[in-house]
Amino acid sequence: MNRRSLFTLTIMAPLGLAVILPTGDAAAQQKQRVTFKVSAENAKYPQVHYIDVGDVPGHQVGVSELHRVFPNNGPEVNGVKVKESWTRTLADFTDYNGLSNNYTMYVLENGDKFFVRGSTMGHSNGGKRSNTSTGTITGGTGKFVGIRGISRSTGTADPKGGFNETQAEIEYWFEK
């Protein structure tokens, strides 16, 4: 093989790969996005357990469980309506200022589920807790096997008083 042929192959081989790679990416499902609100009347705390740490006033650690229902026009994920969600939270805060880790299970009308692991930064806001959360979709069941994505939300909560309202966005896709 002469020098010119070797040079041509060296230049053309990477260009050929560049043409092939986008074809594979085009076959992947595009990201989808759904946004929704959950009002306080559709969110209840079946369980709330906080204990005082004792180092400074208002410092508490605890767990809570939040149940949300979507009675009218629930958000659709991959063409299936969300029926309810359950969020279990591990919290560490002082006067509602601090962090929590959250585990949410979304239950869809067809019985399938998908799961989100997230974190929340909250701050005291007149006796309630304003919060911003982000999470990672970790998987699902049935039609939702292979789901991945990100959840983002903002809201106001008072677990002790039984109040929670949220504005949320879920961006998702499916892995092959």
C-alpha cells in the first residue's frame, strides 16, 4: 500500500464512523417531559415521625410518608395516567431548614410503577417548609422497565400539619 492510500484510509475511516454513529442515536427514543401540580387536598401524610436531636432548639430528624392522588386528569407518562404516588422521606432539619432524602413510587392506572430517588433542600417559610427537589428515575415495572430520567419539583409542606402542595416536572426516556 502506498503512502497516499494509507493517508486516505486514515482520514476516511473516522469520517465513516461519524456517519454511522448518528444513525444508532436516531433509533433511541427521545426524551419526553410531563409537568403537573398536586394541590394540598390531594396530598396526605399517613405517617410522620420526628424526634428532637437535642443539640439546638428545633433540630429534628425523622421519617414521613406522603400519599398523593391524581383524581382528575392525572399526568400521563408514556401514554399511561398516573393514579397515585407514595413518597418516603428521611429528614434532618432545624426549624424546617435542611436536607432530606426521598424515595417516590409512582403507580399508574395499568398497575405498573416507576421509582425515583431524590434529594430535597428545604427552608422555613412562615411555619411551613418551602422546598426544591431533584431526583433520578431508577427503574420501573411492566411497560416501564427501562425507564430513566430526572424529576424536578418545588413546593410547600408542613408534614406535622398535614399540608403539602407541589409543582413537578418529570423528564424521561427508555433505555434499550
